[in-house]
Amino acid sequence: MRSQPLPGDASRRGADEQFKTTKKVNSETKANTPSRQAEAAKTARLRALRLAKEAADKDTANRAAAAAKARRSEPRRRVRRPQVSTPSEAK
């Protein structure tokens, strides 16, 4: 039950606030560097390519599945083979 904070607490709070402010400024500065922007653009381009490829692969798989289903559902034609006579029947 302390009525007054310890003297170290005030200096610690001041240091924490200063650290948070410095960290915030550094993170904003790093986000705006040209190399960071180039990396972000590259990542966005690669992501778009990956999503396009996934969509194309999914479309191809769906078409293949539909074609296989269509082949299975077609009625099969039964072709009669010409009867081959056996040598015993030829006599």
C-alpha cells in the first residue's frame, strides 16, 4: 500500500514511452524506403501470378472432371462382332 510511486517507476515509464515513440518512427521510416517498396511490389506481383495459376489449375481440373463425367454418362454402343466360324462348323 504505497501512497507514492517509487522514483524508478517514473523514469521507467519515461523510457518506455520514448522507446515506443522511437520504435514507431523507425517502423514508419523503414516502410517507406525504396527497397521496401520494391520488395512489396515484387511480392504483390508474385501473389497475383500465384492466384492466377491456381485459378487456371482449378479451371483445368474442373474441365477434366466434367469431361470424364460426360464420358461415363454416354450410353455405350455394343458392336456385334462378326461370328467367326470354327473349323468343325465348316465341314
